Amino acid sequence: LVASVYAVYAYSDDQKDAITIAALLPLTGRGSHLIDMRYALEEAVDVVNSWGGINGSKIDLIIRDSQSNVSVAVQEFADLEASEKPLLYLSAMCGISLALSSKAEEAGAVLMGGGVLLQNLTEGKEWVFRYSPTTGDDVATVLSIVERLGSERVGVLYSNDMCTRAAMSMFVESFDIPNGTTVTQQFDERAETYYDEIAAL
């Protein structure tokens, strides 16, 4: 993230006293388990600012709660574009990042999707980037573990979101062990326990 900001800022003709980064993160809602991204960003910004910032300019970090909701994230993006014009946006969650990618292209705003597995997030995009392994990378890792274990019957417990459904489908399609079978079971991330789903699986 810091490298991305430096690359954009160091060669910008319109340099400001502060470098504004806006993060649209799911602090609440079904994606709130990603709240660690907030703490990591705050820590990184504190460290860089304690070193004097970038070329003497401090980073001003704005964090907005997307509430794990596409409509809320799109509205927050529009509000930030109107009032702050950040140098860089950071987003999380596949559906939200995908919706913001078209808005970023329209605005000519740099968008970095963090932890976004969608391989098509950046396709045909000039202003959108992704920091994450692809769905294929993740599935290949799981397949190699399953093959090493010699498992013939595999249960897949998955959440109902765009990225996880894509990974689950790719895994099931790629599972090619002789006489092997897969069984899938969806769970709700908001549930307190997954005992019933595990039992069903």
C-alpha cells in the first residue's frame, strides 16, 4: 500500500501537504471479520508518519464503514469523491470492490481491492488494482493438501458470498481424484455457531 501511494504521489504534479487515503471497510455487517484490515492500516500509517511521511508529507487516513453493503459503499465513495478526493481508495469484500471498480474508473480514482479473490476485478480497468492471490491460487493450494492427504470424500463448508461461492465451485470442478466425491454445505457468517451446518455436512 505504501509503495503504491509513493509511486502515485512521487510523480504527481499536483502534490498536497497531506496524502489522503480512504479505506471503505466492512467494520459492521457480515464482513466485519475483516476489521483487522483497519488496525493494520492504522498501524502502517502511524509508522510511516512517524518516519516523516512520504517526501515529507504525512498520510491522512480516512476510514468509512461500508457496513458490508454495496449501496452504502458506493454512497461513501461518492461522498468522499465530492469532499476529499483521496489519492487512493482501499476496499474489501468481492461484491463491494467490484461495484466500486466501475465508479473508480468513471472518476479516474485509484482503487486497491484488498483480499479480493475475483480474478476479473481488474479486467479492462485502468485505475483498479488487486492485492490478493487469485481464486485459482487458493483452490490449487487446497487441492494439493487434499491430494497429499489422499482424501477421496471431501466436505466443503462455505459462506454465501461471491468470492467464496466462486472458490467452492472451482474446487468442486477441479476435484479430480479417482472415485472421489465432494459434498458442500453453506453457512451464514452471522450465525453464532455452525454446529448444525457441520452436522448436515
